[in-house]
Amino acid sequence: MKTGKTIQALSISMALLAGLSGCATKVYQLKPVSGDVALIDGRPTTKAERDGIVVVASYERLDLQYVALDIEVKNKTDRPFEVNPAKFEYTALDEEQHTVFRTASSPQKPLMFSAADPIHEADRTVYNQEREVKRLKTAKVINTVLLVAAVASDVASSSSRNNQRPERWVQNRINHNNIYSAIQAKRIIDHGMFADRMQRYDYESYRWKELALKPTTLQPGESVRGLVYLPMSRGAKNMLINYPVSDYESVMITFQQEWVKAEKRRR
């Protein structure tokens, strides 16, 4: 009986391991499926034009909660053209190209996902950095107050006649040593959180100031390139990206979004 139960347990364990090994890691893929698609530098890249404004786009990477697209805008008209990355937006579509999300106020109107405004996001990052500095300063004040109170309590209790007996003196030392350790642990946690958050904000500042496509005015024949950050929507199979070039016309590009199993590398 024991042998049979052991064999059964081993069989279940092997089945579970086989199931786990079959669950390959999935990776995110985004590729253009409209416009003039070509493979440039190993990446599928599309080009679309409307009223003399050309948009060249390819997928760059997932960046936290954003899908980063490498975008180049070219002005082939005879007039200046205002480029504003925040005007990029997309509609989430399913496999049949039907709208996935609609606005609550107007069920017939599709919900549009707007790109991040790099100027606004850069300003917000500066505000977050200043807030973290103030938060650390406040934490330092609190830690100092706690330490002063602990020392005062330690001195007062150590000089008390009630704590002169050996067992009371030992317990008093244990209690106050624990308090000192807790204050030190809090100090380490405060500085660790500050360092982690500032490192993240430093990257975000670099992202918005150096990598992102900036608002600019393109003169005839000029072009500008940078990353456009669109909020990710897992419910979308396709992203119908829209960029207005006039009051009535827009450049339209469709990207296909999917999660695929990562290929195993051969040893």
C-alpha cells in the first residue's frame, strides 16, 4: 500500500513538473499591419502620409506602463507644421477590428487612449523629486525626535531605583536596545525608499527630456524623431493610431498587439 501511494505521489509530481515546464514565458510583440511596412534595422517599420505630412513608426519597447513607439514626422508641405506628441492617440480594437472600449457618457463613441505629454510629465517628475526630498527631511526630523525621546527614556529609567535590581536592569537594557534598533531600521528604510524612488524619477526625467518626441515646429522639408509613449491596453488586439494633420485629416496607422511564447535558446 505504501509503495502504491508513493508511486502515485511521484506520478502527480512529475505531471505537475511537466505542466510547469510547458508554461513558457510570454513576451510582448507589437508590429505594424498597415501603411508601407518594411524591415528597417531588423524592425518592422511602417510609413503613412496625409496632406504632405509623413509619419514613420516602429515599436521600440515596453516602458513601465507605456508602449514606446519610435516616431519620425516629416513635413513635405510648403508651410510650417506644428508637431505635438500628445496628439497621438489610439483606439483599442479586437481581432475583427471592432472597438473594444467605449466612453461611459456616449456608448457610441470609442474610448481614445492619448499619448503622454512629455512637457507635463517632465514637470510632474520634478515635482515628485522635490516631494521625495521633503519627505526624507521630514523622516530625518521624526527619527531625531524618536532618538532623543528614546535616550531620555533610557537615562530616566536607568537612574530609577526601581530598575536597580539586576533582572530589571537587564530588561530595561533589552527594551531600549530594541527601540534603538527599530529607529536605526526605520532610518535605513527611509533612505532606501528615497534612493529607489529618486533612481526611478531620474530615469523618468531622462525619458521625458532626452528620449521623448518634443513639441516643435517643422519648417518645409524638415523632420523630427523621438519616442511617443502610449498607455498600454492589454484588452486590445490591434491599436488604431491616429495623428491629426489638419482639422479634417489624420494619419492612421494600425499596430497588432500580442503576447507570444518566448523561443527557447539552444545550448
